[in-house]
Amino acid sequence: MGPTALDQIAAMLQSCKSSQEIKISRGETILRINLRLDDLNLWGESAEVLPSANIILACDNNTAGIEQSNLTWVVGAAIRGINLDNPNQVIALLIKLGIEENIATEIINVCPGLCKEVKWAFYRERHGWLCASPALNREQINKVYGGGNGST
């Protein structure tokens, strides 16, 4: 059995310890994996409010269906959740929300446990880049930041 999704996220964090983020470029588009502790806490709290969702999204509205929204930055956003069965459904949704296909498809490679072990949050940052952050609970954060032994 290979490493768990949390082990993979911990390894990602170790590989980018100082910046706590990973950037993937595809042409003009960028995907930023945000592993900053403050943001993990923020998205973990959002996930607690949306317990049946495995995907958390920062949308530009909360009145239309999620697929009629646009992905936006976190400040002032409608934080919405959805439960999807597999990463291909997440990619299709991100494309409907205005994310370029060439960067949306990268989530399969860099979001361990997507739709299974780990809830993930997606949003845009101020430059328009797609950002993804694991929406971890306190125990999961302790495991990722504590090297897998459950301590901080």
C-alpha cells in the first residue's frame, strides 16, 4: 500500500517548506497549491460548515446553481460545497466555473485524495490563478504539519 493522501500532502509541504505553496504553470495559466497553515484552518472551518461536501468553492454568488456561478477570490465570496464522485467531475465543474482546461486537468496530479480521503477547496487568487487548498480538520492538519505522528 502506498502513502496516504495526508502523507502525500505532508511530503508536498516538506518540498516547499518556506513558501508553503506549489505553483504549476501551463502556458499563461497557473495552478497554485496553497498549504499555508492559516488557509488550511480557514478551509477546514468551511468544510465543517459544509459536512456533506467534499469540494469547497469560492463562488461569485450563492443564489444560482453552482454551475451557473464563477469561481472567484475568497474575500466577499459565497463559500459553497458540493459532493462529487471523482476527479473528472471536479475538472468538468472547474471548467464550467471559468477555469482553463489545461490547468484544471492538473488537479488530478497535485490534489491527493481528491473526492476520496481529503476535501479540497478551489478559488481564484487576485491574479486570476486557480488555487487549491486541502480543507483539513484539526487532526488532519496536525498529521500534515506534525510529520505524520499526530503531534504539532
